[in-house]
Amino acid sequence: MKVTIFGTGYVGLVTGACLAEMGNHVVCVDVDASKVARLERGEMPIYEPGLEPIVRRNHAAGQLAFTTEAAPAIAHGQLIFIAVGTPPDEDGSADLRYVLEVARTIGRHLDRYTVVVNKSTVPVGTADRVRQAIAAELAAREVQVEFDVVSNPEFLKEGDAVADCLRPDRIIIGSTSTRAVELLRKLYAPFNRNHERIVVMDERSAELTKYAANAMLATKISFMNEIANIAERVGADVELVRQGIGADPRIGYHFIYPGVGYGGSCFPKDVQALERTARDAGYQPRLLAAVEAVNCDQKDKLFELIERHFAGALQGRTIALWGLAFKPNTDDMREAPSRRLMERLWQAGARVRAYDPQAREETRRIYGDRPDLVLCDGAYAALDGADALAIVTEWKAFRSPDFARIRAALSNPVIFDGRNLYDPATVEEAGIAYYGIGRGRTL
Ligand code: NAD
């Protein structure tokens, strides 16, 4: 099938590559000319495991093209996906300016029946607004062209995006148009072979499903962080509690890890946007507000532990950070807990030596060159001249470190383990003080 995708970010590029891999002809459009030029040269603008070979192979085979030109791309696609960003607006609502700009662009060029598929995460009612934006442009051109707008939210996880896209848990198709649903069923048939994954529903339910999924996941994290905060006040170990509750299949072991709070481009903005949607509809969302408040405080957790350990005297100290990305297997730094930690350390007069397997360039892009940040090219290099070590992202490479080497390198051997990667007894036996999240009495 012929597919056009607006936006070559985490969602658009991965979707385009996976659809091309299944034999479709995909054209990806982006307004960012430098991104398009890099993709044309076979360079990935983002780090996502397994993405590069699929993009290169399909680009070389002529199945996947990149362009900044909207008109020929719109002429190409029977299905046109919108996969552009929906960042938070000042009031927490989703900023739809990019989505609606794409809708207007489509309306300016559409000349035959097309299905416009919205993959961006957008508030309930956006399919109507996209439809109106396209219709207004068609009316201005005084042409009549049939089209459908479908809500097809994306559930891929950064760091696992290619695998998620090739083997989705579910494919939500939000539309009441039989014609549009049939086309999407055909497009997704290769991803739907061994069992039924497609759930068809109305647009509004599809739009809300995406927010509900992210809000539920964010709730699980904030819930466990709340339990961790109770655990450390009452002398319990949240890691044992986690295993104890996870054994109940109604709860399960997934996604109940306490830590330094959730980040990334999705959970923070989507929880806020859902809160906004609820308020606009006349409902006060108590749970969502609490999920966000707990997360906001949790992002200060490591800093507070570090500050307390050094009795507030952080001026001139050097803290080593292992992990900068908001989670492992990505270079994404959006809303990453490491950012809050580094910014608070700098405010307190401390220096940071940091190592992340992928997010170094992104960190440099955000913070530039500054004397109180050294981006190191190895985990142990980050310890040189450092007083203490903080674990911020749970990359696999940090799971079994050489504790003797850590002890020897740190002037004040202490680990602040923001991801509960280590057994406190093992660390302490190695002669290193240990602080985790919710592990026994630290308050
Ligand atoms: P992103 O910021 O990585 O990429 C968005 C891309 O859209 C950018 O390359 C930008 O240049 C491009 N763009 C903006 N305006 C454009 C226009 N008019 N025409 C063409 N391209 C344009 O965003 P992302 O992380 O891929 O997220 C996209 C959407 O998908 C968001 O709504 C997000 O909430 C949602 N989503 C993201 C994830 C994720 O893990 N990142 C998962 C599921 C859903």
C-alpha cells in the first residue's frame, strides 16, 4: 500500500520503517530539513535499537523515502499518518498546533479519497478538529474530496520501539467509517497474524484509550514511589514489598519499580493533558493530580538524599552520575529525572561528572559546555575525582559493577541508587555507604 507519514520522530520514523519492512511504499515528510538530510544519508536522528538496519535496507530498496515536500507526499499516500509532536501547552493541555498545521497542509493538496490517520497522542475531540481543518481548506479551494479521519494511537515504548511496532500488543482503530477501517485492517494485517490484536472503536474512545493507558502506567509508578516513601519511614524494604505484591496476578510484577520518578516525552505531558481534559469537562481528577504531585517530589529524591548525606555542604563537591536518559536504551532526555538532579546539584555549587551510553550528545545539546558538567566516555571515568556516585538510569551496563573499583575511586565512598539496582548489604560489605529508594529506615 502507499503510505505517507508526517513527522519522522520516534513514532513517525519507526512506524514508517516497519510499514516499509512489510512491503508498503512509505514516504516520510518532516519540516526539519536537517533531519531529512541525515535520514537520506542513512544516519539515524534518534537512537532506537534495531532501527538503523531497517531504515537503511528499505531506503536502499526504494520502499522508504524522506522528503520535506508535502505536496508530492500527499499525492502519494492512500493513507496519510499524522505523527508529529503534541507538546504540553502552558496550561497543561496538549498543544495541537503541529497536528492542525499538518491537517491544513493535507487539505491544501488533497485530490482524492484518502484516510488521514492520527497517530499523535491527542485530546478527545481532536479527530473532529482535524476533519474541520481539512474541510475548511477544501472549501477554500472550492473542491469536494472525500476523506476519513481515524484515530490510531501509538503505544510503542522508546527503547523497544521497533519490536513494539512489529509485534504490537493491540492496534486501536478509532473510526465509524467502514471504508477507512477496512483499509487500516489491510495495512495492519501483517502485524495481526497469530492472534487478533485489532480493536475497533469510535474516535473519542480511541483518543481516550491512549491517555488512559499512559495515566495507568504513571499511576503504577507513583503508587510504588509512595509505598517506597512510606517504607523508608517505617523501616521496611520496598523491594521485598514489590515482590510480595507482584506475586498476585491481579497486580503483576510489571511496572511496579520504585525509583526517581517517571520522565520522558509522554507520561508527564499526557497525565497533565488528561487532567486538563477532565477539568474542561467539569470533572476534578483527584487521582491524576496526585500521580503528578508524587512524581514531581520523587524527582527531588536523589538530591535530597545527597544533600542530607553531605549535611548540606555540596559546594565544591563532585557527584558522578551513571545514566542521563529518562530510561535505558534511548537517548531521549525529555523530562529526564537526571536533569532535575543535575540542575539542583549545580544550584548547590556541586559539579557533575556523568556517563550515559547514548544520551551524551543530547545532554551536550541541552546544556552546552559548562564548567560544572563533564560528560565522560565511560562509567568508571565518571568516578575520577568524584566524591559520590548516583545511579539515575538503569542501563544494563550498570547492574554488576566492580564495587572495589568504585570504592577506590570515590573520595567519600557512597552510592545513591535511584533505581535500586544493588543489594544494600553487598555494597556496604564493599565498604561503600548505600542509599536506595524506600529500602529500610533512611528518614
Ligand atoms: P518527536 O518530537 O520525536 O517527532 C515529531 C516530528 O514531527 C519532528 O521531527 C518534527 O520536526 C516533525 N514535525 C513537526 N511539524 C511537522 C509538520 N508540519 N510536518 C511534518 N513534520 C513535522 O515526537 P514523537 O516522540 O515521535 O511523538 C509524536 C507523537 O506521538 C506525540 O503526540 C507523542 O505523544 C506520541 N507518542 C510518542 C511516543 C514516544 O515514545 N515517543 C509513544 C507513543 C505516542
